Amino acid sequence: MADTKDRRVEVTAHDLPVHCPQPGAPLWAQHPRVFLDVLKAGAATCPYCSTQFVFTGERPKGHH
């Protein structure tokens, strides 16, 4: 099994809402889908596989 401990994915407003696993993830990386709030703190970590999603770029209008 591959190690996902240090996996980091950069996302933008175009990628919202962010969920894990991402489309096209290999079968070994599949787990129940979980939606992550990357806008609140600028990053969120998946509780299943520890992949870190980091928001980059401009926030969508209406989000503070």
C-alpha cells in the first residue's frame, strides 16, 4: 500500500466543494466520501487518509 501521510493537494475556488477521495483515485485509496471545509482555515485534512487539502488563490465571492 502506498503511503499517503505526506500527500498534499492544492485546490482553488473552481474545485469547491472539496471532497476526498478525489475522482480517479486508485482503488486502494478509496474510502467513504467526506467533504472538507478548506475555506474556514485555508486547509483541511482528510480524517481517513490524512491527505491535506490547501486552498490557494482568490476566495469565491460571498465567502469570508
